[in-house]
Amino acid sequence: MVPAALLTAAPSVASSADAGELRVETYVLPLGAAKPSLEELQNGDGTARLRQLAAAAEPRVQLAQETVGPAASYASLSRRASGSPSASEPERSSAAAGPRATAPEPARTMSLDECAKGLGTDKKFFVKSRFAVCNGASFVQTWFRNNRPVGESMFNVRVIGTVARNSRTINYAYHFSDFLKAGSNAADGLSVTTKGNIPQSWPSGVRYNRGGSLPAAARTFAQLRAQGTFSQTVLAKPGQGTGSADLIFAVYEPSVRYTAPAPWTLNGNGGNLFMLAPRWDAASYLANSTGGGNPDRRGAATFSYITPLTLSAKQGAEERAEAQHIRQAFLVPQDTKPYMSAKKVPGQTVKEPLHRTVSSSRNEKNRAAAVKQCRRYWGANYTSGGKECDEYPFASTYEGAAEVEYDPEAKKFNFSVKPIPKDDNQAGGLILKSYYAKNRIIDGMNDGFIVKIVT
């Protein structure tokens, strides 16, 4: 079980002149692809099916659908949503531990089993959090003698990327597994070279410090089967980025290439797994902005993916009234205020996310525009009974109620307001604030998030 393939080595059919030669056809497949058996290959229909499986996989090296920032335009995004943890009741702190109205701590570790389960049989990526992601592929070889399949072999590769709290070092764990050999083949002598490439950085010219155990020299199929777990660390020091947040974006591309042992000839040489999208920042409004006094440790790394802010509309949830309001804006926008016939609020899908603003003036204008509508529809006494004006999209986003004042192309009244109990509104605000901090959400269009409502 490994994620889908990125790059497929297109096999060619040997001519009659090649009939006496030994050759190997190679494919990169989705992890859960139903690969034909050697018997099926030898019966004549398996090879065609194997090629169809390779062709059916998304053909180019691609990025996760949730990728945001400059990396999102580097290669085509996957058409399928990544695997993600199932939406459940948000974890809250116990009363004894302090205020409960806070977003959960994002995951920063991932086991191989979690990666395998998260990818399942059809996912190309698994995004456990912005600090714990994985991808992978299945590498398949068919061995031919006299233009007839006589053997097959394969192995799977999964790559897990994690970032420790307030760290600028990204840890990549490479796992080779599920080795298979059948029939007549020379798979044990297959020479495999593994690299972690960074084909593009924004800005260009960023220097990275690398470490870990990823072998510089090739390893054979047999060697990898005996020991197939390696690591690579990638660190980008601060001071190389752009803007006040010192932003660095990149694409990280695990590559697996191989050559066949003589006298076999190889038709293709492996491929690349799907790319991951790391990011580094040293934003003053996020944790570790001073590095604890060490300038080289300022800021931290994350993966540049859109992930959800989860709010609960269940009985007893502190933010329940706010969550119910947002759910109404998602499901029946025509019933929300202010009225707008074609209202469709953002933040529901990764194609239309919300974007954080740290501008106090914009936040205040968003808030004022929302309050104006609460007074318009519920009167000056809308606060009676201990209520506040709740707005969605949030006042701390570029899509807030005053968006039209900044963007003439924005749709007027494409937001929702509703008086809700003060406690619920303030709990929702605290959860949002902690979500921003814990997930290192930066200001601007190079980051984003969506909202999920648990009912």
C-alpha cells in the first residue's frame, strides 16, 4: 500500500532484432494498483493491463491538491484530495489544564503504519497536519527473455516528512518495503539510487544544509530488502527569504532511479514520487521569531498545505453557536444576512480558501462592516441578552465583510452575520487565534485554510 505514482517510464515493445536479448520493462504505479501476476503476464493479457495501469495514473510529477503558495504553480496539482485524518470532535484541553477554547496541537510525527493507512490504495498524499505528511509509489519491473515475460519484481517506497515544534529542520524518512520476486529474474542485482531533490526554491539560490543517512551511492535490490529505511534532513537558515516574514518556499522531490545488471538492458530507469512543498518563515507574529536569542534558529518550517480549522456544532461545544452559523452559511447561504442572491462564502474547499490578515486596520474595517449589518437586520439592540455580532468569513481574513472596500471585483455582501451568545463568539475567536499560531498560518495569499464543521 503506497501512494500513487508520479512518473511512469513508458515501456517500448522490443523488435524482432531484440528477441534474443534480455530486457526489463519498468513502471511506477499507485501503491494499491492490482498488478497482474507473472502467470497473467505470460498468458499474454497481463502486460497490456500493466501498461494500462501505468497510463491511468496521473502522468506527470504532481503536487498535492492542497498545495498553496508558489509551489502550487510549479507542477499540476493532483485531481484527487489527499488522505487526511477523519473529521472528529476537536480535542480540547481539560478545565484543569486551563482554557478549553483552543485549537488542538497539530501532529508532528507519523509512523510508517499511519502513512500506509492514510494513503490507502488510491491516495497520492496523506496530510496528517502541516507538520506531518507522506507520499509514495510502487516500482514494478517485468523481466523478458526472447521477448517473453519470464519474471517480475517490485518494491514500494514511502516518504514521510515531519517537522518538530519550532524547528527549521525537516526530517524525511524513506521506507523501502514489500519486495517481491517471481520467476526468472536478476532483481537482486538491480542497482537503486535514491535522492531527495529540490528542483525549485522561492527565492532562487536558497542554500540548504542536509544530513541523515540517505545513501549517496546506489544500493542493490537485495541490500535494500535487508535494510531499506533511511533518513534525510533539510535545513534552510533564516535570512534567505523574502518580505518581513523571511519566507522561503520550495518543492522537494524524492527520486528513485535504477539500472539493471548485465547482460539485462533496462527500458526506463525508475521515477519520482510526488513532490512535497516545504516552507520556512521567521514571521514576527508567530512563535520562535527570535530563535530564543539565536538568530540562526529564528522561525520554523512547515509544509505549504491548506488544512482545516475544525469547529464543533455539537451539543456542549463552547463554539457551538458560531459553528452552527458557519454551517448555515455553507449550506443555505440564501437564508443568511445580508441577503445576496448568489452568495457563496469561501473557506469551504481548497480551491477557495480563506487567507489570514494581520493588519489591525483591515480587521477593524471587517468588524465594522459586519456590525453594520447586524444593526441593519436586528436593530441597535441586537446585543440584548448578552449577544455579539458573529461574522463569517472571519474579520481576521482578507475575505472579511469589508473585502469589497479593498477589491472592487469582490462580490458585495458575500458574507454572513448573526447575533450569537457572547461566550460562543469569544470561544470561536480564541480557537481561531490558537489555530493560526499552532499551524503557522502566515499573512497573505501564499497561505490559506478552510473550515470544517463537526455535527
